[in-house]
Amino acid sequence: MQNNKMSSTLEELGFDRRAYHLLKRASIHHVSSLIVRGRSGILNIK
């Protein structure tokens, strides 16, 4: 019983880590695309 609980907790931690990496990658991509869009917007204004 206790061992099963421990393994499920480890699985949850592994899932959280994967989700965190995906979120981090997505946020980095989003920020970089915003920066690119901002630069092109500035160029268009000039």
C-alpha cells in the first residue's frame, strides 16, 4: 500500500517535470515570437 502510494507520487512528479519543461519551452517560444513581432512593428513604424 505504502509502496504503491510512493510510486504514484513519483509518477506525478515525473509528469509535473514534463509539463514544466513543455510550459517553459512554450513560454520561451511565445516570448521570442513577441520580441520578433515587436521588432517588426517598430520597423514598420519607422
